[in-house]
Amino acid sequence: IKLPSRKFHPQYYYKVDQPMSLKEIKSRNYEYNGGCRDFLLDLELLAKNCNSFNEEDSLIVKNSYQVVNYVKYEVIKGKNFKRNYLINKDVKQRLLKQINKLIDSTEREIIKNINHGDRSGRNFKPSEPFLKYVDREELAEYYEVIHRPMALNEVVRNLESDKYTTIYDCIIDVLLIFDNAQVFNDADSPIYESSKLLLKYFDYLLNHNFFPELQDSKERGEIT
């Protein structure tokens, strides 16, 4: 929350070039053009400093990245409030269509789409590790680290049972799945790489398919 004492933790200031704290962020005024970007950069700096001073695989570092992610989600909602429509039957079906594409696409199909015809990649579905919650018995440590677990099958169930009120309630849960994978796993692990690819593909599906189609529906008065 606040910076370490220079008297008791002088080593912190040798390792960290740009100290930052939640207290400092709270005291700053970000109400200006580009302030939202600077706010997120300050939050990311907070996590990076934590990583610089502590062991990369430590719980405090993983917690810091999760805090940044949770705030980032609220910023995303705020930035996209104009297109954060209520989920009606039509919107639900459109969202399900894109999430099912995310689930069913092979690595080769994903790369072909996001890289404009590139036919590299393998014929497997990178979504498979993210369909179900991590097994508590097989990996109990996961639940000691990750505070808000989520899975793609759960997102589909929530959507089908009308548990999401707005579009970004659903979108944030999908982002959470892959962000959790990046917090918990090593950066050179296959599941980390798959999470990066799926995040990129989900962004592609939203901005090339879902939102353009939704804009057409809005112009026809089908959504509010």
C-alpha cells in the first residue's frame, strides 16, 4: 500500500529505480487526456517493482499481478461503457457463437485468422486446458495462488443461464481465465503460450466479428 521505509529497507531503493505505491497512485489526478493509460502504467509499474525486489515465483509477486488485473478489468469496462450493452437473447447467442469458436478452433485455424492466411500451427485445440477448473486434488497449490478461478465451460454455463448482465461481465471472465494462466505458469511453458494465443484470438473475434455484427443490430434497433 505504501513504500517501504528507507531506514529499514534501504536495499529496496537500490533494486527499484522508480518506486510506486497504491498510496501514491491514489493521490494522483488522472483526469486528463491519456490519464487512463498513465493510471494503468503506474499500476503495472507497481507489479514490476514487486517482481524486481522479490522472487519471481513468490506469492507476493503473483498477488501483485492479480491486483493489477482486477483493476485493469474495471478500467476496460469503463473505457467500453458505450458498447457494454445489456445481454438479451440476441446478444447472448452472438456471444456464445464467438466463445464456441474460441473453444473449437485449432491452433492452425487461429493462426490463419489472426495472421491473415498464415497456415502454420498444429492441428490441436489450445483451449482444452482452459475448459474446466483446475483439479483441486491434482494441483492444490493453484488455489493458494489464484484468487478468482474461472473456466471456459463455466463462462458458457453462466451465459446460458443468464448470470451475466452486460457484455463485459462475460468478456472479463474470459480474460480472467487466460490472465490466471499467465500468473500461475512460467512464461516459457506451453500453457502460458496457449493463453497468449487465445487472448489474441479472443480479441480478434470480438473486434472483427462480434462488435461489428452488434453495431449492425444496434442500428436496426435490436439491442439497447
